[in-house]
Amino acid sequence: MYDWLIVGAGFAGSVLAERLATERNEKVLIIDKRPHIGGNAYDCHDRSGVLIHRYGPHIFHTNAEAIFAYLSRFTQWRPYEHRVLAQVDGQLLPIPINLDTINRLYGLDLTSEELERWFAERAEPVDEIRTSEDVVVSRVGRELYEKFFRGYTRKQWGVDPSELDKSVTARVPTRTDRDDRYFSDQFQYMPLHGYTAMFERMLDHPNIEIMLETDFRAVRGDIRYRRLIFTGPIDEYFDFRFGALLYRSLQFRHVTLDQEWHQPVAVVNYPMDHAYTRVTEYKHLTGQRHPQTSLTFEYPSDTGDPYYPVPRSENQERFKQYEALARETPDVWFVGRLATYRYYNMDQVVGQALATFRRIEADVPRAPSRSPSLVAVPAAASLQSSS
Ligand code: FAD
Ligand code: UDP
């Protein structure tokens, strides 16, 4: 009998497994249908020995010091600031759009102040910003929207930006200075030895058992557990009772080239041409030195593993029905990007998992055999050190 069954060994499941095992001294079984831990952040060495991310580029960034400090227990870090170029009109230009993007695209020599006026002259007034189109045209006008956002978004999501919630393109800022970093968060790092090594340390605890290639649907009646944490798609958990939620998928084409470098930065976006949205060259992210280089091309798709909840109002309405059902389902916690149907970054999922743990601590008595008087010394010590 396990105190907890956790479905999914990504960030949501692994953080909770670590917290429950370490702080409450409870027995955890964590299962994943994939043959590895780490969820979508999983990385591994490919056949040529280059460290790649199996499910596309993952860059850690956060403004939350507590989340960074928590993960720092399991990894050292490599400082890394992400830079992305977009291929537009035959040039590779900085995205997010900044002063250099505009000056190079149009052969201008504007200052930041002049660029502010330049944007203001082109921005389209929008009464209420609701959609992903509104966000961009109201900031920089229609021409830049069409060059940098419309095509990419249509490929990525399979719908026009005018049919997507504003939160999608609002992820990408517009700048009038020369800052060409993709993110502006305070903490921007890559795990020094990779994500999988970080997950291995997180899950390395005598109270945690891991079962891979194990689908919850196949074993749910066979495993004895007191409580469940589910981090897969919430609609699947409830047998699609209110219909399937839309998740966007990707097909990844991984290639290795017999040359040291392929492109000047880790990610190049293709908003105007090609069926793929972006190409990632991993050595820029990881700092690895290798005579060859490995790349991933991302092809968006309706079918395949669910990667992105699709932020549109009708999907949100359907999710709300599942969420209401989840609230009435005792002893089951739904956590993570798929189970809470939120377009969350890694740090947000870690924050959500840590908050869930605090709720569990407040609401759920410890398993009888693990009452505080029986808590082993190492767990008691870590309780003190984290307080
Ligand atoms: P997941 O990592 O999806 O883990 C869920 C796990 O549950 C999976 O391993 C799955 O196999 C398992 N599972 C599902 N159903 C079952 C079942 N029935 N039985 C058993 N196991 C099951 N975030 C960033 O912060 N920075 C980035 O640069 C970044 N880049 C990204 C790029 C791409 C292409 C994608 C798709 C996402 C990116 N993210 C990024 C987001 C990041 O991947 C997520 O925030 C994070 O990995 C979510 O963790 P999770 O545990 O909620 O879900
Ligand atoms: N986007 C775009 N052009 C770009 C970069 C982003 O249109 O060059 C839009 C697109 O809709 C994308 C969204 O902004 O899905 C969010 O971009 P982000 O890079 O955050 O996507 P993710 O890394 O989550 O796939």
C-alpha cells in the first residue's frame, strides 16, 4: 500500500514526490507511461553524443527566488540568456521585436524615442484587447504583425491569432531598446548537467519508487494507494465525460550534422516560410563542445502527445466543467500543465506543485504510520532546515 500514487514524472509529479517523501516521510509510487522521467523537460545524449531535449528546447527562467532556490537543491546551474532570431524577408532578425529589428528590417537608424513614435504611428487602436491579433496590432501595427506573428501563430496553433486568447502572443514583449534577450526574468539558467540529471536527484529517495512505461489507465485497478496526484490530461482522467479538451501537439525532427555549428543562436523562428515553426541547436543552450551539432525542427500538429492547452474561450469553458468535477473528487489532486489546462512554463508548474504541497500539509493528516513521533531523523532534520 502506497501513501501516494503520482501519475506523471514531469515537474509537477517529481516535485510533489520529493516533497511528500522528504517532508512527510510518506511512501510514494510515481509512474509514467514514457520510458523516462522528466516529462517534457527530459534531455538525453543522442547517438552522436550531443545532449538534446527530446521534446523541444527547454530554457529555465523565473522571477521567483523561492522556486530557483528549491530547484538549486538538485542541480548546479549554467548561466544562459536565451536569444532568438526570426527569419523575415530573407534576414535573421531579433525577436522579440526591438530597435535593431526595425532598423535592420527597414534600413533605418532610429533612436529608441523615435521608434516609440514610429510604433505609435502604425499601431491600430483596439477598444478592448481580447485576442492574440489585438495584442500585436495594437502595439506595432499590422505589417509587423503579419511578418512576425500571423504565420507563426497559424502554424503553431492551427487557427488565426484573431481566434486565440490574448495571453498567447502577449508572452512575447515588444522593446524599443536593444535588449535582444527572449526573456527578461531575474533568474535565467540551464541545469549544468541537464534536466534529467536534476530529476534523478530529485527522485533519489528511499520513499520513492518509480515505474516507467506504465500507463495509469492500464494499472489503476491494480495498485493499492491512499491518495492520488494526477498530472496527465484531466479530460482523460474523467474518460472524456464532457468531450475531449483541445491540446496542440508537435512532431519533432531531430537531426545531427557533421559540422560544428549550424546557426548563430540556439533558436531560429520561421514565421513566414516552411512547415516547421523553429529550429533549435542545442549546443548553444548546454555549452557542450562537440565536433558535430544536433538540431530539432518543430512541426505543429493536431495529433500526437498533448503539449499545449489551446487558450480559447470554448476550451476554457469545457475545462471549467472538468475542474468542477475535480473539486468533487476526494483524495485526488490535479497538478501541472495538462491536468490544470494552463499554458504554464516550468517555473510556474514548480510553483503550482509547491503550493499544492502546502495545501496537502494543511489539509491532509499524515499517514498513521508516519506520525511525527515516528518520523525518521533525516526527515526531521530537513523539516527544521527548511523552516
Ligand atoms: P509534463 O512534463 O507533460 O509531464 C506529465 C507526464 O505525465 C508526462 O511525462 C506523461 O508521459 C505522463 N502521463 C500523462 N498521462 C499519463 C498516464 N495516463 N499514465 C502515466 N503517465 C502519464 N517551459 C519553460 O519554462 N521554458 C521553456 O523553454 C519551455 N519550452 C517548452 C517547449 C516545448 C516544445 C513544450 C511542449 C513545452 C515547453 N515548456 C517550457 C513548458 C514545460 O514543458 C512545462 O511547463 C513542464 O514540463 C510541465 O510539467 P508537467 O509535469 O506539468 O507536465
Ligand atoms: N510567436 C510568434 N512569432 C514568434 C514567436 C512567438 O507568432 O516569432 C507567438 C506564437 O503564437 C507562439 C506564442 O507567440 O505560440 C508564444 O511564443 P513562445 O516562444 O512563448 O512559445 P513556446 O516556447 O511556448 O512554444
